[in-house]
Amino acid sequence: MSIRVRYFASLKETAGRSEDRIQIQEPLTAREIWRLLNPDKAAPETMLAAINMEYVSLDALVSDGAELAFFPPVTGG
Amino acid sequence: MSIILCEQPIEPWKELEAYQKNSTLLKGKYGACNIFTGVMRDFNQGDTVESMYLEHYPGMTELQLKHIAEQGMRQWSVLDCLIMHRVGAVAPNDTLVLVACWAVHRGDAFDACRFIMETLKTQAPFWKKETLATGRTRWVEKNSEGYQ
């Protein structure tokens, strides 16, 4: 399964990069993918996630071909 | 409904005048227009702020703004809605956001505009990074409450 993972705002700085592309053998949750890609960085308590540009829980399963994004609480307006 | 992200300064009153003039949907039909503009301050949390960068998530930001506007227009009787939001580098006194709702009567225009603005503050993927007068940069961690 191929997944594109994107990081925004302060989480881009935490991760040290703006995106990853990974291949996984079985479905993983958003939280598990964060742990897999950032083993030495605990996910911030306030971290939000989106799959294919819609908000999801960190426990949501990520499907093949999805775009997963991690970001902090939003501060627009 | 129109959702517009702008890299260049927004001139809200010119934009509104042009939008109303060009809208065949609104001509003769609306009795109320409620407008909100949000503007960048030169201070925050006790510090002088010199400039700011507004990051967004291209594609998701527009999609979430569309969801928010549609929800407001479903919940209240709104004829049309305009949302404009700056992205990229901004300076104090720049208009950051414009929300306008047109309705037959004022109640729907007031309430829908307020709902859209408050929901935008918590749901639309934008992130502010401030540059202070000292040269230090910092991410704004959360928005202020709408009622204080």
C-alpha cells in the first residue's frame, strides 16, 4: 500500500520535513503511521489529522493511495 | 457562494461592492448583508508583532471553507456567501479575512455570518507564524475565543 504523508506548520518543523511517501503491507492507523515515521518524536497531544483532506481521528485506518496529513490546531481568521 | 484565497492584499470594501454589483443572484432579492473583516494587529500576547506568515493546506483549506459555507447556508436562509482569506506574508493592518452573507432578512445574515466566522476559526486549515520586533519567530498556538 502506498501512502503520501504530509506535515504542516509546527509539525513540519517537528518532523524536519514536509512529506514522506511510504509503502506498508497492512492497514495502519494515522497514529501508527506517525510512530512508524517519527519513532523518536512523541505525537503532540493536540495533533490533528486528515485523510484525503477531510478531518479524521488519529485512530482512523489509512487506505491505499491515501494522502494523510498531520498538523497542529488551526489559527486562521 | 465564492471562496477565494489571496496572496495579495484584500481591499474588502472594493471586493464587496464589485461582488454585489456583479451578482445577478442578489439583485433586488436581498434585504440584509452582514460583513465581518478580520485585520492583523501589531501586537499579540504582550509582544510587538512586525509581520506574519499564513500557512495553509492547498486543496483542504478551500474544501473545508466550502463545507463551512454550505453548512451556514443550509442552517440559515442565506442567498449568497463570500469568503476571502489571505495566505502567505502579511503585515499589520492587512485584512486577513472577509466573510459576507446576504439574506432576505437581517437575522439570517447576522447568524450565518457569525457561524461561518467562528467555524472558520476552528476548522479551516490555516496557521499563523509571527515575527516579533525582536526578530524571534513563533507559531500562534491557538485562536482566542469569540466571546471574552
